[in-house]
Amino acid sequence: MSNIRVTYSGLISLGTKFSSIITGLVFTLIVTRSLSPEEFGTWEFNSLCHNYQSHHIVLDNQRNCKRY
């Protein structure tokens, strides 16, 4: 484990973040082309509500709920 350099792990982390962003954009593009504007608005609203709730609740190691 001592052979792993911080630079390599940082590059791997950056690469996974970029691939996550690209995957999300491709998925959104596919969804937007297959839904009507009204359906996409509903889907986007539900997605934003889910993201808002999931970012403000973090479970720590003791399984306590912290709210930010």
C-alpha cells in the first residue's frame, strides 16, 4: 500500500468524477429526447427534490443522522 502515490489516486478520483458527469449528461439527453416537455419538467422536479433531500442527510459511523 505504500507504493500508491497521492497523484495517482487523485487522477483516478478525477477520472471517475468526469465519467460520472458524462454518464449523467448522456442519461439526461436520452431522457429529454424521449419525454414531452411537461413530463420532463415533472421528472426534473422529482430529481431535484430527491437530490436536495439526499445531500442534507448524512449518516455517520455510529448510524446517527446529521442534518446540515
